[in-house]
Amino acid sequence: MTIRFALLGAGRIGQVHARAVTGNPQAQLVAVADVFPKTAKSLIATYGGEVRDIDAIAASDDVDGVLICTPTNTHADLIEKFARAGKAIFCEKPIDLDIGRVRDCLQVVRDCDAKLMVGFNRRFDPHFKALKDTIDAGRIGKVEMINIVSRDPGAPPAQYIKVSGGIFKDMTIHDFDMARFLLGEEVESVSAVASVLVDPKIGELGDYDSANVILTTASGKQCAISNSRRATYGYDQRIEVHGALGMVAAENQREVSIEVATADGYTKPPLFDFFMTRYIAAYAAEISTFISMLTDGTPATPDGQDGLRALAIAEAALMSVRQGRVVQVSEVLG
């Protein structure tokens, strides 16, 4: 069975998903929509399909599912539109920046009995998935503490920061989802600190570029997250999980895993330069999993509730920074 996809948004992340779709023998890219027709045409020149507008895709009989890779402020409206159109939906995180709007959107998804998967690609990274498999196998015992390091090589442009929702809802939200994925319990409280250490313009826009967050579950499990918008040495992505019987860690990845020893010392190749190269395998596995969910009828995961929970933790982190206190996630969710 071949799943026929339409891609909404032909920008950077859209191109990543177009490659994942066209690289899967069970998938076909049949249509692309973008507000800039030249961008859509450039993508189909590489990956195939044809340019259509949003309404045409919703009405198309040859489209089984859509990949929403448009700006965040369009996500909820598009999810609702395609849920009502009877299409399966994959949407990049977040569903929206507002908790209430996310709840309303998910109600439409339920009412339409639509299938929605939210794009937390790091769950599908083979290295991070191996962490989860090790935990589930009981090899390190009961999880007690997690350390997540996630640092970008450089800050995004100001125009992006203006609409991103801020570091917690744009960047750390991936780590919040990973924390939930690995902890095996819901996060109950959030304590966060944040500063502007990289670029004063980020502060002028009301955002932060350097943050540390501590998440705690009801049983006392802890997850510490370190974020920075600047890592001069590459894309820094590491996780360590400590349990009652031991520890498991996923280290940084490189294009090749070698070490050179000379009279000058030991050297290794540089880290991957950003998410588009570091997480190629994760994006491919993510889309493959979505396709499998459509062909065998299993529930989508991560789903809308996962998106809601990660957003709630992000909102709690922002409240913690602004109010200088520990914030309960229940304060956000109500």
C-alpha cells in the first residue's frame, strides 16, 4: 500500500520531510503547497509532485495524508481543515503557542476521528531510541535522574525569533518531550532560569538565548536540561540517564566516528553542524512510523496530547523564569 502525501510548506523543514517521504518505498509525494510558488516549484523539481493550493489539496482524492511544515501560527487552522477533510495529519511542533487554542484544535481532531501525529523527531533518533530501549529492558533499573544537553551552533535570525514563541516553546520543547519520553512519568513541577548571553537583540525581542531547566515528577524523578543558542564547536546533542542499577548515555554524533592520534594529541572530526544533518535518520524513521500507523491502523504517537503536554511544560518554564519560582504544570493546564 502506498500512502500519497501532500506537503504544506516547502521551506527548510519541508525539504527535510520531502526527502524522507520520497526515500520511503511506501510513500509518494503528489502535491506541494507554499505561499511562494517559486519555492514550491523548486522543491518539486527535486522531489516530484505538483504545485497545488491548500483548498485543492483538501479536496483532492489522490491525497491520503498531509505534512504540515508551515509557520506555527497556521498549524492549528490547518490541522482542523484537514481533519474535517478526512486526511491523516502529520504536523511539526508546536500545534500552537496558546494552550487554549491547542485544546480547541484537538477537540476538532477527536470529533472528526482524525489521525494526528506531532513532529517530535528526536524520539526516532536511533541513538536516543536506544536509550529508551535500554530503560525499558530494565538494564539500568528504575530511572532516577536525566541530563539533557541541547545547544545550537548559532541563533536563528531575528525575524524567526519574533514568531517562534521563544526559546522554551521553539527549542526546549523538543527536550521537554524527550524528558517525558524517557522519564516514564508526567512532569509535575518546573524550575527554570534564563539569560541573554549570546546576542542582545534576542533580549530586545523579549526572548532568551541561554537557559537551564529542572523538571520533577510526582515520585521525585528529575531531569536537568541545558540549552544555548551558541555552540562554537557544532550541534551539541547529548543525553545521560541515571538509574538505580547504572547509567546509559548517548554522546554527540559526527559524520564519521574516528579518532586520530599524533604527536600533537588526539583529535576527532567535527560534530554535525545542525539538525538537518544530525537528525536525517530520525526524520526518515519518523515518517516511516507515520506511514506504518496509517497502513496498520495503530494509534499515532507522539500525538496531540503529547504536543499539549510539552507546550504546557514550556509555558511553565517561562512562568518560572519571569516569576522566579517553581511552577506546577497543573497551573498551566488547569
